[in-house]
Amino acid sequence: KVVADRYNSVTFGTEDDGTARVVHVSASLGTELHSVYNPNTGEHLYAFAGEAGQLEEKSGWIDEGGKFFTVQNGSAGVVRVYNPNTNGPAHVYTNGGEASVLAGLGWKIDNNAKPVFALTANK
């Protein structure tokens, strides 16, 4: 169930089942993703290592270092969406299907609607 409020913020009907889900991808199999922070807006985003350095130099973002590795040539794309109706950062990382639902509620799909990274390795 998806419910949107007056700001097009969304609440999903999910419950914590008490199961931790951790995915490990080694450096030899993946591409390192860094967390970057914008002190002017309070935003935290993920960027590939080279992109993080470019953001830092051009726009004042702070590279917070590597956080995890994503698979190379993956098949399950992760899309970044944001809510333009909030006063502050409102980025969400999700799959293409959920991104489409959110876009229908007024959210914007970032990165020209292309995945920002992938999670599932091609077999």
C-alpha cells in the first residue's frame, strides 16, 4: 500500500521482520561507491569514486570515502529519486518500478532516469 501526503512524501506498508539483510561484494568483483555530502544543502548521495572527486572539486561536496562495492555490469539497477516539494534533502534509492510509482506522485527521477548503480550480478 502506498500513501502520499500533501508534500507527496510516501509511506509504504512495510514491517520489520527482524531479519538483517547484508550483501557483500568484494573489491575484485565490484566498483567502489563513496558517500558524498553537501554542507550547503545537507544532502548525502552515493557516487563512484572518480565522480566523488569531481563533485568535490567543482561544487564543494565532501567525499566521505568508500562505503560499499557494487557489482560491475549488474542487471538490477538502483534508481535515485527525490522529492522537489520538501525543504531539505529527500533522496531515495529504489528500483525502477517503485521509482515510477513515486514519479506518479510528484517525485523526480534523478540521473535522467538511468540507474545510478546495480546490485545483482549478471550470470
